[in-house]
Amino acid sequence: MNMDVNPECGAMLAGISAYLDGDLDATACDAIERHCRDCSRCATLVDGLRETIGLCREAGSAPLPEPVRQRAKASIERLLACENPIRS
Ligand SMILES: [Zn+2]
């Protein structure tokens, strides 16, 4: 059975990545929260990020410390790579 990847998951991960670059607004946060209600895998991921980086908690209130941002971004990018396996 194929592991079908929900395209919304990839979009959400990209959204979180954008957040780490400081581009995520309240609307995008809302979309992430909504997706997490339907997707337990992403909900788990976002829960972890919430603790690490305060995702969607106080958007834009304070810049993330660079090491934290880099670490979170690396893990998102790893996840994105798994969501989009390069395979022909
Ligand atoms: Zn998802």
C-alpha cells in the first residue's frame, strides 16, 4: 500500500518553515491550527514546535534566538524532504 502524502501536510510544513523566517501571519497560523485538528501526525509535530519555538503563540512578538530557529528549521526541512521523496 502506498503512503499517500496529504498535500496539505506539505503545505503546512512549508508554512511553519515560513514562520521560522518570520513570514507567518495570523491567517497562516489559523490554517495550521485547523489542519492539526484533522491530522494527528501534524498535530504532534506542531505540539513539539509549540514548546520549542512558541509556534503561533505570540506571533511576531519576539524574534527567535538564531540557534533555536536554525534547529527547528532543519527539522522541518528534514520532514519536508520525507514528505516529498525525490523519486521518479
Ligand atoms: Zn498533516
